[in-house]
Amino acid sequence: MKKNLVMGVATHYDWYALEPFVLSCKRNCPSADLVLFVDDISDFTRDKLIRGGGVNC
């Protein structure tokens, strides 16, 4: 089976703004890789994306 890829861009967002998108993507497309290109995010947000959301940043 081919693996799907979901890509997005997020700049100046915090985890609480990104969380609904990340969790929805993981819930509805569990086999897809999620990659976000980010700029100007906090260390907390980056940590939550990588560890909590399984996102490649």
C-alpha cells in the first residue's frame, strides 16, 4: 500500500491553534505522514508537534 503525505505551512502559530488540525489529520488519516513547514514557533509548540502530534517539522 502506498503511504499518503499531508503537507502544510504554519507561521506564528502556537500549539493550541495547530492542535485541532494535527489531531484531526492523525485521526482521519492515520497512515499518512504529516509534514509542516514552520517559522517563528515556540520551543513548546515544536516539542508538542514532534512528540505529541507525530509531525515532521
